[in-house]
Amino acid sequence: MDFAEALFTVKVRAEAMQKASDQVALDFLQKNSRELNFIRTRLLPVSGAFHTPLMKLAEEPLRDVLRQIDVRRPEIAVHSNVDGKRYMHDKHIRKQLAKQLVSPVKWEQTLHEIYERAQGQEFPHTYEVGPGKQLGSTLLKCNMKAFKNNTHVDVVLPED
């Protein structure tokens, strides 16, 4: 999709997710946890129940906008966080982008797909650019070879 369409899609998705967050009944569950026989409840420090079935209300608005725009196969490898597989064609992309709202992020599966190499094929070097080292920490847990070929580049903004 072109840049303007991508921004519009992100806007629709964000608004739909916010609306779903405002209606997902977490307060009810926490207030009634004893009656519902929950052993323990704990609010996570996030602004919504993203990548869970509680985002179901956001799926249809996103599907609607994805039907209206020109979605093309990526020119570079882009992997879906739903199952780690590469996006293959427009129908697959539309389906996976909507599905990701309600599906857990499959980081480990995605990283295995990205780093899978045939015997003798050169292994890539990864650069993590940003203030944290989350990618490196994840690689350490699930792919030692990728972790050893990982470099963190810290980004520091100049002070005024």
C-alpha cells in the first residue's frame, strides 16, 4: 500500500482498538473476580488488551479499510506476527493484518522463520537500533546463533 493509505489504515486501526479497549469489560472482570472464581487478577501496564480476543470489536473496521485500499505483496520479506510466515499475496496480507488484532504475537516463531538458513548459507547479522535491547534479549532466549550475530546500536537524542 502507499504511504498515505498506510497512515489512514493505522489511524482506523488505532481508533477501532481504542474503542474496543473502552468496551472490553476488564473493570467488570476485576470487580467480580471473586464471584467468577478467579484466583488472581492483575492489570498489566498497557493501554489495552492488544493481541487478545478482547480486540474482536476492532477487526471489522480494519477489514473494511483493508478492502478499500490497494494491498500488494511486499518487495522485501515481511513476516506476519500471527504465525511468523512471510506475507505472500494481497488476500493473505489482509487476512493476517486483521487477525493480528486478536492473536498473540508469535515472536519466537517469527524469529525462527527469519533466521532459518539452508546448510552453508551465510547467516545474517542483525542490528537492533533504539533505546532498548528487547530484540537481543529475545534472541538470547530462542536463537543463540542469531544472538551472537546481533549488535545493539543505542540512539540518543541531542539535548537542547
